[in-house]
Amino acid sequence: MKNYLSSILPIILFSVFLVSCEGYLDPEVMTDLTVDQATTEYSYSRQRVASIYSDVIAGFLNIDGAMLASASDESEHTLETSDIQNFNRGSWNEYVNPDNVWGTYYRAIRKANQFLAFSDNINLDQYKNNPTQQEAYQVYLKEVNRYKYEVRFLRAYFYFELIKRYGGVPLVTGLYSMEDTFDNIPRNSLADCITFIVNECDAAAEVLPIRYASGELGRATSIAALALKSRVLLYSASELFNNASWAQGYAKPELISLSGDRNARWQDAADAAKEAINLAESNGYYLSTNYRNIFGVNAHSNSEVFFTRRQPDNSNDFERANISVGFDLGNSGTTPTQNLVDAYEMTDGSTFDWNNTEHASNPYSNRDPRLAMTIVTNYSNYKGRRMESWEGGLDGKPIVHSTKTGYYLRKYVNEELDLVTNQTSAHSWVIFRLAELYLNYAEALNEIEPGNSDIKKYYDKVRNRNGVNMPGLPLSLNQSQTRERIYNERRVEFAFEDHRLWDLRRWMMATTILASPVKGVKVTRLSPDQFNYTVIDVEPRTFLPKMFFYPIPQNEVYIDKALIQNPLWN
């Protein structure tokens, strides 16, 4: 465990970064600093905060060139050699995990703890004692105090990313030295971890600003803190965090589940979402009038986005990975499944049905507009031509690495880039946005007070945004039917945003849905503009109950004898 808990300043040199002219969070590595310089000088302290922001993981290509969506029923990754396939085959465990973020996030937490431990040592005397620098002194003094709460928010975010994967984890908030031992540090209960995250979010929300000037975009705000609180409390009320029966008599159920009044947790989740909504709406945040633009080059400044992980450099790596092989330098990568495509309703709000001959003959007509803004379908206009996903077409089989599912990814892809001339653009991974708060609120409220008018109000807001304009929630639905609508709305609204895999786990639906084959469509060209579509099985998938939570990495268990492995992994 020493590799993630030890906090030795000289070795790390605080991962100090210089700020480039591109923006506050664009780092360049700097070395040859003393510990005293790194901990006391204002400019270096500012850069240390930037280095902690850089530990927020973007979900573009982080699983061996794949998105985590390809471990869910959202997509199938084209390359068989990618580690993401280990999830789908069920060939992952405590020794090999394609998404092993345990050490990654504990290193980030260690950096946060280092900053917080020495934050009171930051020396502003050169400004304080200079009569001509009093205005600057007040600005820097305020910034230094704010940095503490930005870092506390980031640490809370890292802990949430851990508990959604592992359950209760060791809550480390102080520093360790080379003299400390690391063989008896136990996991905290899941309840302890949730309480810690919520308290940190509340503290950060009290201090952090609601917005920043353009030069400071990307930093944590009070609304981002409340959005994290909303998400963690929604998880805490969900089925997985309140049900240990699947764990077959696990000796430490408090590590993976909660006890007490679940209805109170649903109420807390509803209240937290509404608190965040009220603060956001009263301060100028609103649903974007262009759904596609939420994920474009200006995502970090979009009207409904609270927090993103903006990539430090312009690039075209994501486009090269995911644009069809039918275009020069495209590699297909993340190919959406038929399972996901079928979840998009008809424009009248009815369910798409392959048994309906009209639907089946023209399956992408009169569909929820978010389908076309998320997924590239056969014969749609894309990058200056019609897509040819049929067998024998430019984008279809038998071309090597062509789509297995009949579809390609559009969300997050900047299709305007010319890969041949190496054009690049900015990319920002969206982490918190207003639509999530609306659906968090609707979901929690439906569990605690079914029939409350706010359920329809906030569900409808997501579907009624300009450019989407889908019908609202019917008034005749009961609680169970409303729950199904909310689940499906999350599925289509947040496709490829790293929600689906965790939603299926927390709803305890993963053992059914993620254990079923992912589907695609075989496209046969009948005439220049007529096609036959046949649904096919693309790949069998494996998901066992033990996979509700990741296993603790075995090398950590070997070192720390107090670490108890998650159920069913031994």
C-alpha cells in the first residue's frame, strides 16, 4: 500500500507545473524545486493546485484507447486487442483490471493532502509588506483560501470515483512519512465515505464562487460541489448501496452497503438535487439550446455545464480513434450498439419496434433527434458524404476494423477536422451538467413521493429543450412506469458520458443487461437508396454478481493486511 499512501515531499516535488499561456490548467513540468519553495511560494502553490486538477481523468481514450462505454451495452470497441475487451469477456480480476484506478486516485488524494497540509505556509509577505501591492495582496490572499476548497472538492471527487468502483475505501486525509508502516490501514465503511464526501462538498459550496472569469474556466465552483453531492447521495439511495444480499454472507457488509432508513436517503438525494438546481438556475445556468454543442470545442463554457476535464492541448486523437475507417486515418473505435439505438423513441414518444414494418424499413426516420446527434447511422450525411455502413460499402464489412454494429460514434467527435492535414481542436470531457441534476431530482422524487408534479416538470425540461422537443411524461403512469421512463431518459441523454455502466450497477440491473449479448445491425443495400436491416448478435458479454464492485488490487491486499477484499473475488 506504500505506493498510494506514502506522502514523501522530496520524491514528489509536488508534481509542480508551470502554467502556459494557453490557460490556467495547461501544465508544463517543472523540476529542481526545494520543498520549501514548493510549499511556501505563491506561484508554485498555484501550480500545485493545477497539477491536482490534471489528475481528473477524461473518459475519451482512457481504457487502452477505448471509452468505458464499450464495457457497457452502449458500444462495442472495434479493436479486439484493446484491454476493454477483458471486461466484456469477464477476464478481469484482482490481478488484472483494465480500469484499475486505485493507485491513480490515491496518488491524486496524496497530492491534495500535501497541498492542504502546507497551505497555511504559503508566504504572501512580499505583497503584504509592500504598500504598492496591497490590492494584489488581497486578491492573492483570497485565492489562497479558495484553493483549499477547490482541492477539498477535488479530493472528494476522487473519493467518489473510488467508492463507486470499490465501495468503502481507506479515508486518508493526512500525511505519511517513510517511518510509517502501511500494513494495517483498514477500509472505512461506505457510510463513512459518503458522509465525508458530502461534508466536503458542503464546505466547498460555502466558499467557492458560482462562476469564474474566462481566464479561470475549468475550476471547481460551488455548483460543481453541489452537483457532486447530488450524485453521491443518489448513489447512496440506490439499490446496490442498500442491498448486500448478492454478496452471499460477506463478513463486512458495511463496506459495500448502508443500513438504516433508505427513504431518508432518497429524500436527501432529492433535496440535494433541488438545492443544486436552485443555485444553478438562479445564477444563469440553463439547458443548452443545441444538444450537440454541449460536447463540442466550447463545452467548458457551455450554459449548462458546471465542470469539465479540459484536455491541455488541442488534438485529433479522439477523432482518429473513432471516425470510420471509410475516411483516411479513421480507426472506427467506439461503435454504438443496436441496444442503445433501440432506446431512442419515435418523435411522438412511442417505442421503436422492429416488428413494425414501417419502423423496420426506415429505422432512423422520425426518431428522437438526440439519436442523430449522438450516433452516425447508415446513409446519414457525415463529413461531406453519405455513410455507407452496408456490406460492401465504404464504411461496412468486410473492410478491416469497420463497424461491428453498423454504427459509428458522433458524440464528442469533431467531424469538421481534416485528419489528413492534421487539423486539431480542443476537447473537454463533461463531468457535471444541469440535465443530470434534473434527472437526479426526478428519479429520487419518484422513489420518495411518486406523483409529485416536479417529477414531470424536470423530466420534461430535459426532453423539451430546443432542438430535441420530445413529448413530456404522460400523467397516467404509475411509479414503476415512471421509473422506467426516467431510466431510459438517462440512457439516451447521457450516452457516452460514463453514466450507463454505473447506473446499471447501482440499479442492480447489470447482471441481466451486461450479461446479455450486445447487438448490431446487418445492412444490405437493395437499391441506391433502399436498404434492408437485420438485427444481429455482435458479442456475448459476461457480468457476474461479484462485478458489482471492483476487486481491491491484490498487490495492495498483500501489503496492507487490514484491507478486506470485496465479496466473491477470493
